[in-house]
Amino acid sequence: MKKNLKSQISNLKSKLRTLLLLTACCWLTGTWAQSTWNQRYQQYVDQYKDCAIEQMLKWKIPASITLAQGILESGAGQSMLATHGNNHFGIKCHGWKGRTVYRDDDARNECFRAYDSPFDSYEDHSRFLATGQRYRSLFQLKLTDYRGWANGLKAAGYATNPQYAQRLIDIIQLYKLYQYDTARSYDKFMTGHAKAAHPLHPIYRYNNNYYMYARKGDTFKLIGEEIDISYKKIAKYNERDRRSPLQEGEIVWLKKKQKRAPKEYKHRPHYVRPGESMYSIAQKYGIRLKSLYKMNHLSPDYDLRVGDELKLR
């Protein structure tokens, strides 16, 4: 009898340990899944945060909510609706008189709004929320109450996914999007780029400047047409002839480069690596080539060697 009782207790303990282990594994897996950082999501934030801030200042919708919805609804700009119709928020036609695209969603071949540019999608998303009766109560919330907005959007029926609100909150917290809810200004250069019908190149910021990576077949003229800046100016900013060919992956600066690298490089020199030149180093840090030579007391005919130490500031 005692032996059977001991055996039963032992089995119960074993099952309890297994249950606890499985629970822990599930919790850890869920936590890991929610906290995994995605480079594509961050690039989307960098690309469109100024649009979200501009909309917040105009329509009183938290920039964090706009960005999180854009990421979730458009797959960080990679969905069919985003790439074919510049629709970043999954808004369906509902009396829309503009261009449309069709896609299976809750039903087959549903009608979705299409826009001339990503910026137009952001503007229409704001108008859609601000003029919709079912979202009216959300505008009584503070701009910093992203949790209230996320839960309110779900309750009002913006999406059918039962986890929609939590997914928005997870994205906002992981990418610290709440920091933009207190912004008082935005970068007009970046919002201007979002007004392009089909922006092919993501734009990045560094050293008080903007840059993009050249793609295969790019020329200064093609890039100039995309961002509406004279290609002759862009070539000049990059200290190149306007007919100079561009190599895939090289940095193209969109404004005049600085005379030195950012402050963090005051005591951090650059050590020359194989294949580098004074020009490629100047491009990397967004420094004017003439300034890089001058800072290091070198002449343009200096024979650069691997291992050379170069001041950047």
C-alpha cells in the first residue's frame, strides 16, 4: 500500500515538473518572439517616422500608433497592397472614388484603396480615423496613451485579429516608438521623399546628412529624378563627375558632406583596411575629401597604406 502511494506521489511530482517545464518554455518562447528585433521594421521606422509625426501634429493621432499600424498592416512596406497601391494601412474602399487594388482578405477579391504615394496613404489613414464615428472616442485620449489607442482601435473594429491591440503595443515598446509621441517637429526632407510615387531607395541619416545605397543600374540622373534634386548637385555633393558610373552598394550622399565625422569620433581614428582609399573613407563617414586630407596633413598624391591611422575629426 505504502509502495503504491509512494509510486503515485512520484508520478505526480514527475508530471508537475514536466508541466512547469513546458509552461516555462512556452513563456520564454512567447517572450522571445515578442522581443525579437527586426532590421526591416527598424528601417521602416527610420523611413516613415517623420510622416507619422507630421500626421500627429496635424490630426492628433499618436505617431507611435500610426507607425505600429503601418508596420503591421503593410509588413513594413513589403505587402502587395503597399508595393502595388502604396496602401500602408489596409484600408478598404468603402465608397472610395480613387484608384483601387484587389486582394483576398476576410473575403475573396476585396477592394482596397490605392494611393499615388506612401505619404497619401498616411494622410488618408489619419482622415479615416479622424472622421470615422466609431473612432471618435479615441481622440479624447492623450497622445501618450498608446495602450488606450491600441485597445480602442481593436474595440472599434479596425482589425479582426483578437491579438491586434497587443501586437501594436509590442511593436511600440520593442522599437521605442512612444518617443515620437512627444515630438514637436519633423524632417521635411523625409516627408518630401515619402511623396514620391514609387520611392525605390530607402533614405538614411548620418552626420547631419542623408544618404542612400546605389542599386544596380543607378545613375546620378535616375536618383535625382526620384528625389527631385538636380543630379548635377548630387554628383557634386559626392565629389564626382555627373556622368560617373555608380557601383551597386556604394553610398550616395544627398546633401553637401560635412568637414568632419560626428563627435563620437573625436578620439577614434580610422585604420586603413585593404581596398580602401581616401575617397571611400570620406564617403563612409560623410566627410569632404579635401577636409580629410587637411585634417591628416596629407597631400592628394599621398600613397595610402593599410594600417595608416587617419583622424576623422
